Amino acid sequence: MKVLVTGAAGFIGGQLWHALWKRGDEVVGIDNFSYGNLDNLKFDDHDFGPEVRRMDIRDRQAIPALFETEKFDVVYNIAGIAPLPDCQSDPVQAVEVNTLGLVHLLECARRTGVKQLVQASTNAMYENETEFPTVETSFHTPTLIYPNTKYCGERFCQSFADTYGMTVTCLRFANVYGPHIDCLRKQPPFVGYMIRELYYGRTPEFHSDGNQRRDYIYVEDLIDLALRVVEHPQKGFDAVNVSSNQSYSVRELYAIACKVMGKEIEAKYCPSSHYWAKYPELYGGAYGIKPEILDHEVNKFSLCDNTHAREAYGWVPQVDIETGLARVVETECRMLAEHDKANQ
């Protein structure tokens, strides 16, 4: 099977490429490296760095030509602007990449007969829910820019599926963690930040009181489902929660990380505004972002129902939070040590 993976040099895209390669698929990986990193393409058994193609999913010439030349069977669109503050700070670019970039891929897939397109979506679309666990078929529309770019993207996915009879599957990721989580990024994901600060013996600063709870999914479990939806495709449009069906607080995850790393560093818990102070552009202009919106984003609860994934695709998450965090600690600490050595 010939497969295209966009965002191939990202945390998730690189590991998806590796899994497809191990399965024997012929894979083309593309990335514009706005967020991607070649380190995400290095594995013990193969380095995909020399093979990745530097391309942007918005390119109106290169992308159609790629589709016409390669004749893909399946497309995984993992490309996108995921950090919520980045989307909120530059909404035009967020829409161009997350929504219009997806529409561009859908049209190329339609024209060249791609059998299935799998879209990386998000459980952030459930940001305004008050009843949990959340299900795929019933939720309020989101408020912030990032989840709206994904929500609108899904509507176009359904439009193409309903209008043209295409098979389009949207995977709504919970908070994904695992090796290659990119803890060196300026604003890394929570798990990556936590491990980095503990590794260097620094006091991590968390936002709010640490009791806010999120649904986490280990990257290998996510990849397993990403493969299954192609092995057992549901015709037309489908949206699937990719979640552990469990939630954990910041304090709980930090306690596990400290135990695994043998650290006894008391974390500092800051007001919600501490997080958003890093993004002064959100407060600029005639209308600044509402404080209650910022507070809700930091303190929101998330828990997704994964019944549909279990029943439709026979998928069951395999990695519990303790095992998963231990694996991440091992790989990220090794990466940090290598990074420090290289920069001495």
C-alpha cells in the first residue's frame, strides 16, 4: 500500500511513518519543518531523515503534482498548527494550515482516487462540554481558534464524504504523550516540560492549582488505532475519539514522574494568568481575549468515551499511564543527555 504522511517529522507523524514502514507499506513523508524536527525521524532500526520531503500542504503546485505522480492509496494528514496559543495569536495562519490545507488535500485525494484520508483532529473540540465522558456525536461548538480550525476541517471532511462518496476518518486525539514528545520546544507539551524541568533539577511552574484533569493517550496506542481504521475502514465519514477513557490531574502525573525519576522537587502552582502572560499578543489590539476564556482553557476538564473505537475497530488501549510515563522519561532523559553533550 502506498501511503502519504503529512507532518511526518512531528512527534506523531514520525512514529506513524515508522509503524507503516515496519508493516511493509511504501511511505512518502512530507513536512515543512515549521514544527517538525529531524530527531523525530531517527529510530534504532532506521533513520527517515534523508527520505523526508520538504513540502507544505498549502502548496498549490507541488502537492497536486505529488498526488498525480505517486497515486496514493491512503493519506494521513498529521500536519497542522497544534499549540493553542500559536493558533490564537495568528488565526489567519491557523485557518490556512489546519483548515484550508486539509481541504487542499481532500481535493487532491478526490481527483486522484485516494481510497481513504485519515485526518488528525482533536478532543479540544469538546472544550465547552459539561457532561462526561464526551461522545463523538453530541457536543457544543468550540470557542477558541484551534479547536474551531479542526471543527471546520471535520465539516469539510464530511462534506467530501457525503458529496463524493469518499472515505474520510477523523481521529480526535486526547492529550498525546510518548517518546519524541519534543521537550526542548519553547513551549513543550505538559509532559515534556515536566520531564525537562525535573531532569535539570529545576522547579516546574504549573498553571492553576494542579487539580485540573485531562484525558491522556500513549502515542503507540494512538498509532495502533490509526492503522486499524485503515485496515477496517468505515465507509463515508467517521469521527473517532482516541482516548484512554481515564483522566489524570497535573498533580497525579507529576507525582508519577517524580517517582520514576527519583526526584523530590516541590512544584510551584501559579495563577492561570501566568501561562497566558507568555503571549502578550493575545491582549493587544482594541479587543483583548477575555480573562474567563483563558481561565476556562487552563482549568477545563476532559474525558472522552472510546466506546466507538472499541466497537467499530476492535481497539483497546494497551499502555497505562505509569508504564507510558516511565518509557517517556527513559527516552527523553537520554535525548537530553545527548543534546547537552553535543552542545558542550
